[in-house]
Amino acid sequence: MGHLDSLGLYWGDDQDCPNINPEEESAVSRFLERKDFHSSGPSQWPVPDSSIFEEVVIKKMLRRQQNLKRLLVKGYPGNMFPPWIDLINLTVVELIDCEKCELLPTLGYLSLLKSLFLRGMHGVRHIGKEFYGESTIRPFLALSELVLIDFPNLQEWISPDGGEIFPSLSKIIINKCWKLQVMPEIISNVQHLELRDCPASLIHYFRNLVSLTVLVVQNVKDLSSFPGVFPANNPPLTSLEIISCHQLILLPSEIGKLTSLKSLKILWCEELSSLPQDIQNLNALESLEIGDCHSLMFLPEIRPGGLSNLRTLSIENCSNLSSLPMGLQHHTSLEHLTIMYCPSLITLPQGIQNLSALRSLTILSCAEFVFLPDGLQNLMGLQSLEIRSCPKLAALPEWIEKLVSLRSLAISDCHNIRVLPEGIKHLTVLQHLSIQDCSELLKRSTPESGEDWLKVSHVPYKHIGSPEQRQLSEADTLRISIECGSPEQRHLSEAGSSSN
């Protein structure tokens, strides 16, 4: 039989099952009365040829576990579940990889059920009244979290009376339900919604979610726009992620009305050519991340007062983006700026000296990036500067000494930088220096003998060399730290070695 812990009920021995005749009531009862029953546990279902035993034991087991609160079923081989009428105390149910089941069990009557996780139900094509039950009580009264993952053949999901369902639902995740075309209207008080690997038609069933705070839309096929997703009465949305929507052309015009939005991610939307101008009205926005949007050529101009609370801006792998937004200097709260894999970007915009709160600046793999603007020298609070794979950057400026708060400086794969500026030796708080894959700099920064060595010798933590040398150095450091332990530690180590 394997392990009946797939129901979260039992840790058994594989050899128990051949000794039990499922036709004998007493044999099954003795098996179920063993003391090693539990209320939850890991899961592996028995081999399929024990189906008669499974049916008898499962029915008895469920009848004997009336106080069970958490039920996990994994790999159940039958095409339907036995009735669970007596399990009225369940609060959590997980059904995983029950691939042959054609119908979901009746769970709507479980008035205490709060979390329902369903994954890998390949045989289910329809969800209907069998799921809710025939009770006169409204089904799923307490359910707050519902997750459906990997239902590749599910086409239709209907409510028992055609109206809204799940009155207490706050979080719903639908993932890998490619054929699902019909589903019920979800109750309006949902706060967390994730749609991943689903058809675009499902978007229509989530209109007017007035309590929505988190929305994730990922790999939604054929989605070119967001028709009516955000209600006019301004939902309290704080986090929005739009990922791998490869045909998305436009963001919803209402996005500028999301005045509570704090985090916005737009990733792998290759056809998205622009962002709406009203995005600058998002004055609660703290983090904006844009990546792999290759049709994006520019970002909207920022007027004074726009995006006034933005703290983190990350732009990655936007191959046609040639400049950062005009008015970037108005982001006076910006603390972290990251630009990666933007081959058309030449430099940072003028006025960057007004970013008085900037703490970290990362520029990575920008092939046309030529120089650092002079305005950077006024960023007295800058603590981290990282420049990697910018082959046209010819020098670090002498004014780098004015970055009096700089604690970390990393330069790699910038072969046109040949000399370190004199000003580096005046960076008295610099703690970390990394120089990699810059052939001339490496020669000049060689310990003791390099021409630039005295400029950086005061930095406590330095890595000057290739990544391979760094790994070797870390291994040597570990070996040395072990060998240089206390006398007591060395004595114990030597004693252990001699005993072996």
C-alpha cells in the first residue's frame, strides 16, 4: 500500500498492506486502530493495484477522523473521491497530483474551511454543483484562500446559482489553466489575485474588485490590453506585477488613478511601446521595475511633484531605450537606481545632481555608455557605485573624491578605463573595492608594485583580479581561518586527525 500519509493521516509500513484482506472488517479496523495515526504529514499514494483496499480503508479512515483539521491528499489514483461528510472540522485541504480524478470532491459544506489548495488535477474538465454540495447553507462560508494550479483540461467552472461565490475569499491564485474559458464572478472583496498561464478571457471575470491590493498577471495568452480591470472608484491596489504578457501593447489608462500603488513591475512585455503619461501621478509608488520591454523607446517625462515617493528605479534589458525619462531630477526621494542591459543608453540625464537621496547606482552592460555626468559629484550621500561591461567608458572622473560617503566601488569589464583617478585615495570611508576584467587597471593595481596601488591600498576589503581568482582567494581565506583558530581549536583538530 505504501504510505497512507497521503491523506495526512498515517505513517505506515509498505509491508503492512499485503497482510490485510480488505474484505475482512476486523482486519481493516485493526489496521486503522494502530497508534501511529497522525493528523498531517508528507504524502505518497500506494501502488494502483491495491485499489480495493484503498477504497475500504479511505472510507473508514475518513469516518474515524472527525476532528481532523488539515487534510493532504497526494497522488490519489481513483477517478473520484469518497464522501467526506463527517470531516466538518477541516480548515485546510490540499489535493495534489490526483491526475485521474474527474470530479472535485464536495467541499462546499465545510463551514470552517479556510484554505483550499488544488494542484495537478489533469482529469477535471468541469467544476460545478458537485463541488459546492446540495446544502441550503451558502457554500464555502469561511474560505479565505483558494489556489488552482495545473488544471490543463479544465474548461468550465460555474457557480451553483449563477451568482457570486466564496463570500470570505481574500486570496485567489489561478495558474496553468489554459483551457478555462468560463468561470463564476468572484466576490468583490478579494484582496490578492494572481493569474498565471491562463487565457486572457479570464480577466473579464475579475472586474470591480474594489478591495484588491495585490494583482499579478503573468503569461496571460493573447492579452493586448486590460479592459475594465480597475474600477473607477479607485481600489486600494498597492502591488501590481505584469510579467511575460508578450502581446501586451497598452497598459490600462486608469493606472494613473491607482493612488495607493507602492510597487509596479513590468517584465518581459516585448510589444509594450510606451507607458501612460499619467503614471507620474502615482505619488505613493516606491518601487518601479521595468525589464525586457524591447519595444520601449522612451519613458514619460516626469513633471515636478510626479512620482514624489519613488525610492527604487530599475530598468533592465530594454534594448531600444536610449535615455532615461526627462525630469528624472525631480525624483528627490530616489535611493536606488539600476540600469542594466540597455545598449542604446549613452549617459545619465542632466540634473542628476538633484537626486540628493541616492544611495546606490548600478550601470551594467550598457554598450554605448560613454561617460558619467559631472552632476554625480554632488551626490554626497552615494554609498555604492557599480559599473560593469561598459566598454566605451574611457575613465573614472577625478571628481570621484567628492563622493565622500562612498563605501563600495565595483568596476569590471571596462577595458577602456586604464588609470584610477588620484581622487580615490581620498575616499576615506571606502570599505570595498572590486576591479575585475579590466586588463590595464589590473596591471596598475597589482599589490605593492602597481602604479595605482597606493591609491587603493587603504581600502580594507579589495578584490583585484578575475572571478576565478576571487573564488580561489575565498577558499584560501577559509583554509587559513581554520588553521589560525585558537590553540584549543587546533589541539582538538589535531587530536581528531590522529584518532582517525
